[in-house]
Amino acid sequence: MTDLLITGALIVDGSGSPGYHGDVAVDAGRIVAIGTDLPPAHRTIDAGGLVLSPGFIDMHSHSDLQILVNPDHTAKVSQGVTLEVLGQDGLSFAPIDDPTRAVVRRQIAGWNGEPDDFEFSWSTVAGYLDRLDRGIACNAAYLVPQGTLRMMVVGTSNRPATAAELARMEELLADGLRDGAVGMSSGLTYTPGMFAGTDELVALCKVIAEYGGYYAPHQRSYGKGALEAYAEMVEVSRRSGCALHLTHAVMNFAPNAGRGADLVAMIDEAIASGVDVTTDTYPYLPGATTLAAILPSWTAEGGPDALLSRLRDPSARSRIAYELEQVGSDGCHGCVVEWETIEIGGVRNAALSDAVGKTVATLATRAGKPASEVFFDLLLADDLATSILQHVGHEENVRTIMQHRSHTGGSDGILVGGKPHPRSWGTFPRYLAHYVRDLGVLDLADCIHHLTGRPARRLRLTDRGLIREGYAADLVLFDPGTVRDTATFPEPRQQAAGIPFVLVNGVPVIDDSHRTEALPGRAIRRTP
């Protein structure tokens, strides 16, 4: 007898082909049979009226620490995620040394929190992946973070890397890829990764290409000059021969209203010329990051303490305010800041909790102070750990980009803060409910292909992303009529409806809509 038999499901197998009714048998973590009238199993799930699909792959996640600190990880597994890709936006925790870790922890506390009692037991990619293998809720792959590499080798100064420094970064990157990383990420609006020039990125991407990985850049702008920034990433891919994954491929801020079609045309032209390009997006309009991220990049030279010192200096504050409000800082994607679009999502300092859920403009009105002064004071009082939502997206662009043949799903989910972005809990059911069932922007089989088979192909996985005999039993059962995201901006931590069963490596992590205690996930290492 097999471990589990799922009967009577509409099987949508992740290939993009229409669904068909059948049964699936699971044993020892693998799909062992697909058909009808299969032999009995130790357990049977009657899936009449439900869709059975491969588990969803979150191509852009910020769970690097939270998947370990809070191993329950209900936010992700309850929406059907069975694999997420960590190490995003050029800043994470492997490879790393002690001085760099101290800076990175502060810099991205708004993404990952900063748990005081957490034990960092690794310094290499191999060590981090081994730590994941000790037990996590869903599977996880990892990208080497280019900004962390640069911080380790070059520091936080805005200057080109020397030949010796570039060689050292290439060596560290190669080590990480040999350890099992699937590629490299960049955060080119975040320091110090943004200080790398195009030639430096090309050199690093040549290393990725040698190992069969891919490059996942958060590019230099998603606002003013966004198309030029995308073009630079395509050129990096072309010159290096490295596969390119344009992460959270959005066209945001006022200058880009209605310009999603321009991005799609650029991607089509790149693919036609032989560049290997894929994308991911989240199905929401606001973005999310840290409050400090919108500062001009020069403010961060020298690290967090130097930045805080500048924020206390009246002349520096005046210069920063001018760049933000009159010129448009590189941290704000070249656009003049609109304080009414910046909503506080989370704070570390409990004394600031009343700011959560309010825009900087609202806080300024209440305080009777200029918005820039409220901004500076928040950053200082919260030691740069404040997270934000930026309400700068365009629905037409979201729909245009998600329909493209290069598209995959990525939550860009941040799990910490008083009111994190609801995409952390709702990305995948929102695709199925709002954009498939309600609007018909995607059909069901195509959408599931976007969320399963296509990202598995980008990750070069040979046994995940499809429902096939011999494949890993990463599976989701959902009701196509009732599945929906219940997470909202006022109440973001809400479990999705209509997803009663989720299996990771054949083990139920969601069983009859309840989180089990199982931690069957493991690190997914790059296939040589």
C-alpha cells in the first residue's frame, strides 16, 4: 500500500495543458502513480470538486531568517507555496563574515527582523543550506547576494572594485554556486550593491553562467529611467551569457503609467535575439521595502552608524530633504518622493508602534512638522529598521506583465512588522481568485503553469513543478470556486480560503485547512 491516494481531482499538472480528472498515488515523498482505479493506500483524500496542482514556487521571498526563527511558516504554506527562493535583492546572510553580518542585520532588519537570541551557525552558503536541511516548512533555494559580497570585499564605499577585489568576489561567488546556490541576486537601489558598475556585474555573471545559474537583479530603477535600467540588465545578460530573471518586474511611479507594454516589447526583443529572460511579479499595486531605502545612496557610505550620524546633522538633513522632495533620489528610483504614498508597515521600537499603518504625510500633519523631519526622526528612533509600503503601482501594468510568456509568481513577501504587505499571505490565491476566476486575465491552466512548471524550469529542477510519476510530491489541493486571498492591508496576516491540503515532499503541512507540525522541507541545491 502507498502512503496516500488522492482521488477524483481535476489534475492541472503545471505544464499549461488543460486539466483532466484522475487519481494520484504518493509514496515515500514521490508521485508513484497517476490514473484511475489505483490500489488503496494508508490514507485516501477524496478530492472531488478540487483542483490538484503542483506546489507553488515563490520566485522572490524574504524569508531568509523567518523560515528558521518561526518554523511554522503558515504565511507561505497555507497559500500553497512548497518552494521559495531566498537571498534576494543582493542582501542576505551567506556567504558572510562577522563584521558584514553585523551591518547586514541592521540594514535589512525591516525585511527579516533582528532576533536577539537567534544563533547564526554558518558563514558559507553550504552552512546555510545545511541549516535549512535541519527542518523547514517548505523547500528553499538560495541566491548568492551580490551586495553582501561587495560589502565583504570592497566595503561600503562608492567606488569601483579593484582587479584583486573583483577576483575575490568572483571566488566567493563560485564557492557559493558550488555549495548549491541557484544563482546571484543584486539590489541596485540598495547600498553597497548599487555601487557596482555594469562591467563589474558582467564579470560576476560570467561566473554564474559557468555554473548554469541565473542572475536575479533588483535593477537600478523601477521609476524614472526604468526601461533604461531594464535594458542594462538585458545587456549584462547578453555580454555574460548568463540567464536573466527580472525580479518583481514592475513599472511603478507616475512616469510609468501605462508603460507595461513597453517592458513586454523589450523582453520579447531580447528573447528573440537569444537572451534567456524570465520575470516574476506580485499581483498587487503597492510595493514594500525599508524606509531607509529611499534615501540618496551617498548617505549610506561608511555603513549604518555613518548614516545615522548624517541624519543628525542639520546641513545633511537639508541636503537630503532637497534631493528627496525636489530632485528625486536614486533610492526613490529617481522620482520625487510623495509622502502620502509611503505607509509605515512595521517598526522595531515598540514606542513607535502608533506610526504603523499611517503614511508619513499623515504623521507629519499630526505632528505639525515637515514630512521630511518626521522621516528623519523615525529613522533615528528606529535605528533604520522601519519597513514601509509604497503605493506607487499601476493596475494596467500589473495585468500586462503577468500575461507574458516569461512570467512567474513571486510574493516579495516580508513577514515582519505590525502591518506587512498582504502579499506575504495572499499572493498565490490572489492570482487564482482575482486574476483567473474574477477577471479572466489568465486561464486556470496557464496561471498554474506560471506558478509551477515555468519557475521550476528556470530553477533547472528535473523533479518538481509538474505532476508526473517520479516527481517530488509537492502538491496543492484547492477549490477553484472558493479559493481567495483574505489578507488585506488593514489585516494582512490572514490565511487564504479554499486551500484545504498542501503537501511538501509528500507530507501534509496543511491538512483539512489546518497547519500540521510537520517540517518536511529541505534546501534545494543547484543541479550541476
